[in-house]
Amino acid sequence: MAGKTLSEKVWDRHLVHSGDDGDLLYIDLHLVHEVTSPQAFDGLRLAGRTVRRPDLTLATMDHNVPTSNIDQPVADPISKKQMDTLAANCAEFGITCHAMGDPGQGIVHIIGPEQGLTQPGMTVVCGDSHTSTHGAFGAIAFGIGTSEVEHVLATQTLPQSRPKTMAVTVEGDLQPGVTAKDVVLAILGRIGTGGGIGHMIEYRGSAIRSLSMEGRMTVCNMSIEMGAKAGLIAPDETTFEYLEGRPHAPEGADWDAAVADWKTLVTDDDATFDKEVVIDAAEITPHVSWGTNPGQVVPITGEVPHPDAMVDATERNAAERALDYMGLAAGTPMKQVPVDTVFIGSCTNGRIEDLRAVAEVAEGRKVSINRAMIVPGSFKVKDQAVAEGLDKIFVEAGFDWREPGCSMCLAMNPDKLAPGERCASTSNRNFEGRQGRGGRTHLVSPAVAAATAIAGHFATPADLEN
Amino acid sequence: MRAVRTIEGTAVPLDRSDVDTDQIIPSDWLKQVERTGFEKGLFSEWRDDPGFVLNLEQFQGANVLIGGPNFGTGSSREHAVWAIQQYGFEAVISPRFGDIFRNNCTKNGLVPVQVDAETGERLMRMVEDDPTTVFEIDIASRTLRAGDIETTFPLDDSTQHRFLEGLDDIGLTLKLGDEISDFEGRRPAHLPTAS
Ligand code: SF4
């Protein structure tokens, strides 16, 4: 019998029931936030149902929370109502909830891993597409809609049909200055926004193994931008080291048992994938997006592409529309494009390692644009940054150092772009209007975002040296 | 969920690829805690434009939405499905759907009709030429008919069954309560709890 891939192994471990009507998967961890849950709790109440496993459910507030003056009441009454609704629902159904200002609060995909709740071999779901982040630990983690949130609350399971498997192998050494974000943007540039649809992607190869857990989370985070069901990386020593000693990690004999088990979570040598892509790590350079979908990327040394040169009509039309929306002329070198705002944060790049990368660039330099925000992904990230003195470097350089939350990643709180405003952002989506109506988003790494804030146009840290 | 067996009506051609869920319903609309009222938010960033296809006289009253490839990619917001449905659409046609969006459709009885790229293109041109073209979608035979096109579309057996019978997914799973309890009894001790 042929061997199994990592994702198949994890999937099979969670089969409660398997029949002609598909698989029923057990869910080990259900994360909940204020935006996609109110209608699910309402559904439970209407049907007279309860939450089956409140102990496997954790809630936090992130999308709506303001990132300044959080000791004051939330000014937007609709945001406030949504946050209050989450708190009330959690109290009613016995779910732990990290409300605004609570030391455990933060972006849902940042707090799971940092508390040691996300572990190898688990199934993790959340009413949020970037749940794929947790796959960095070798877990099957995917986003679900509100009806499915209700389903998991009521049954701790989900009916699913088995996705196909895909391998994205990045082999070789990354060049100095190339980060995890550049790796994932380069993968997106290669396979596009539809390249992963219907598949669970396993990221493999020496370049992936060389990444820290933070970097692996950045890569897995953007699996959904490729349309993938989930993105996974096999757990290894880097994973175990990250987890050991975290609040919810196993201890003592449990730890040993867990590690022994986790070590079996690798793709067997004789397993096959439905689809495979191989990328040479040495060819990856810092990337920036130019359009309105995350597959529209170029190396930062490149220029705005010419739609005329695109053979595929759909691609060409999309590129024309994107350039119009983005206010960019074909052929413009990316490094000459001036930027109004920089946003550093989000579940893609709001972790401590990201902030360290920014501080390294910012130290001793000055921001030259009007607005350069740094929003830590959680209170834990914020506290760690303060403990390391990074906040002082940021403020000194002219960055706006803020409170944790999703913030300008999706502009549900007061942090928004104005129409026509151009932003270099470390988030994951450059969709039209994503950061505010008419706003223009360019996806970049934290290092490029920091250098851009200083230069005033797209730049890498190396450009600042010259 | 209400049973859905056949759909008959006319269509709107939304000739764009990569229509993501942020476009279908922008995030401002996600602050509601209710499940209704989202029709006003549908494509709201585009609706101000009188030339936007949804605003055109000849497409009023249509109940089928034809989109380009990669329709519904992006965020998991089920609000996108609610908005499309509450506006009056009963089916969406595309060569390729975002996975979560597609799942959300099937939970709400909005029929995701996946066709090959060429058929998608032909359907788009057909309604552009003749907006009165009648579309017929039949769940039992998984068939779409429009003008001279007849094609089948994928719908797994259990989803088809739920559509035809109007079944509640959660109710079905709760019938497997004993199997869920057995599974829970076998879970390793080292797995974490959130409390
Ligand atoms: S940071 Fe952005 S992408 Fe991540 S969960 Fe928040 S809104 Fe979604």
C-alpha cells in the first residue's frame, strides 16, 4: 500500500465517521471572534442547542477593536454591539473569551500558537479564512463560514469532503534579505489565486525547513490567498522548541508522548501528491504586489507589468482593471512608486520576529511619510516588544506604535485608508477597498515596509545603505 | 434550510475574474449581528456606478448570477452568500469558486453551479446578447440548461440530498452522537483544552 502524505495522516486521525455521504471530522480546537459568530450563537439558541465542548473553544476580539485609547468606551456603536454580543454569548455558553484589553487578547491566529494551543496533528477551525496560519505546526487548519461555526459549536465536528493534496517544495538556500513573506508572495506569483483551490498544500524543502515558526506561520497564513483549503508544514525540532513550555503545551510524560507522536507526522517517502510545484529558493527576491489580487506580484526590483503583454484574456482584463484602480502606469519601476502610508501588523506579520525585523531597519533612522503604523498582533507580542525596547526604537524613528488588533488589515475599526491613498502593508490582501474604500494596498514584508516608510517609496533595507 | 429542487429564471453577467468576498460585501457590513438586511451591501462599492451590470434595466429581476473564474475567493464571511441570496439570486455560476464560499453556499441553499471555462464564457456572451435567455437549473439531475447549452455540474451526493430534502446539517450530525462520544473517548490525553 502506498504511503500517506502529512495532510492525509492528520485527516484520517480525525474521522468520526466516513461513508458515502462524506467524512465527519472531529475538531480539536475551535477559535471564535466577534464578526462571524453572532448569527451562529443565535442559531443555537433558536434550535435550543448547547455548545458541546466549550473547553475546546476559545474566543477573542480582534477585527473591530480600536488600536488606540482602548481604556475608553468603543466609539463606534455598531462595533461595540458586536463585541458586547460576543462577550454575552461566551458568558451564556461557558466559553473563555479574551475581551479587549485582556492580557490574552489579540488576533485570533496569533494567540492560538503563542499560548501553545495550536499543536501538531490537530484540527483547528475558525470563522476566518486565515485559520490556515495554524498549519505551520503540522495541523489541518481551515476557515469556515458562520453556518459551520454553528455546526462545530453544536457538535464539535464538521462534515467535509476530502480535499486533494498538493506539494509546494522550496529547495535551496534563501538569499540574505529574503524573508518568509517574500517566499509566499513568490509562490503566489507562480501559482496564482486559484492554484490551490480544492487542495491542502504541504510546504516542503530545505528553504521551508530553515524558517522559524513565525516565518512558517507567515507562509501558511497566505495559503488561502492561493485558494487552498489548508497549508501545512511537517513538525520538526523547530516546532517542538517553539512549543515547549508554552502555557497549553503538554508537560512531563505527556510532553514525551506528544513529541514521539508528532515525529510520525511526516509525509511517507512513497506517498504521492495530486499536484506538485517546485521552486528554487535561490531565485526568490523581495516581492511587492502591484495589483488587486495577491497573485499580482513582482520582485521589488521589477516594474509595473504591461497588460498588453499578457496572453491570457482574463488575466489581461484583470490587470487593466487593477492598474486603473491602483493608479499605476505600466512600466513604472516599483522602487519609484511613492507611498503615503505604511501598515505593519496583521496575522501574516504581526508577530515578535516581524517587529524585530522592523526595529533593525528603523533603528537610528526616520520615517519620511505621514503615517507609518505598527500594530502588534497581540498583547503578548506588544509586551515582548516593550520588554526588548523595540517600542522606543519605533517611536524614536517616527512610527505610530499602537494597541493590538486586526486594524488596517481590513479596516473594520477606525484605522482606514482614504480614497486613492497608497499603502505598503504587511497584511495578506490587496483587494479593492480592503483597507478602506478606494485605498490602494501593496503587500510587502516587514523589512520592506520599514525601509519604505523611511525612503518614502518602495525600498529594501539594502537600498537605505546606499 | 429550505428545499431547493429546480430554479428557473434569467441571469446577470458579471464579467470579472477574481470577484472576492470583500467585493461581494465590504467589511463595513460585517458589523451586523443579525442575519438579514445584507442585500443593500451586495457589491456596494460598485453599485453607485449606473453602468454597473446589476443596475442595468435589462437585467432587473434576474435570479441567476454569472461570474468569472475564482468567484468568492478571499474571506470566510458567510455574509457574502446572505447578501447574494437576499438580493434575490438563487444560483451562482462560475468556472471556479473559492472553497469556503462554495461551502457557505451549500449551507444556505444558494446553488453553486460550476461549469468549465468555455461554457462560462459562452453563457456570459449569451445573456449579454439576449438578457431574456431562460436558465433552468435542476438539482436532481445536476443539470443547467440555457439557450442551446445543456451541461451538468458537480454537487456531491450528500449536498444534493440536503438540497432536495431541505435538511438541517446539524440535525443530521447530531444523530451520530454516539460515534462522536466514542471518538472523544479515544482522543490522546496530551491534547490541549482552552479553558
Ligand atoms: S489580521 Fe486581517 S487577515 Fe488576519 S484575522 Fe485579522 S482581519 Fe483577518
